[in-house]
Amino acid sequence: MKALIETIVTSLVDHPEDIVITETEEETKIVYHLSVHSEDVGKVIGKNGRIAKALRTVVYAAKTNSTKRVYLDIM
């Protein structure tokens, strides 16, 4: 899942070397924390959050057959 997020975000940002994705797993959910360069935050979020919403939709759709919910947090 990290590779999928990184592949999508790399094409959106100007500083792909600053992409950091961490994974936090809890009992009922898995949270992916995405951190990008401060100049690229707006590009990842998009106008009115459209790109962030689309990215979350792709991540939710690509989840494995786990019973845990998947969340994407953009910082």
C-alpha cells in the first residue's frame, strides 16, 4: 500500500525526495500518514480537497481482504 501511495504522490509533487509515508496499525484500523515538502502540500490536497479525496478513494479501494479499515492522513 505504501508503494501505491508513493507512486501516485510522486507524480504530483515537485520534491519527490521529501515524501515520507508511515504506517500505524491498531486493532480495528490501519492509518497511513503521508508527509510531503511544505511547498507541495497544496498540490497533494488540491482545490477544495479534490485530489486528497481521490487519493483516499484509490487507497480505500486497493485495500487487501483485511477486516481493518484503512485511513490516509495527509500532513
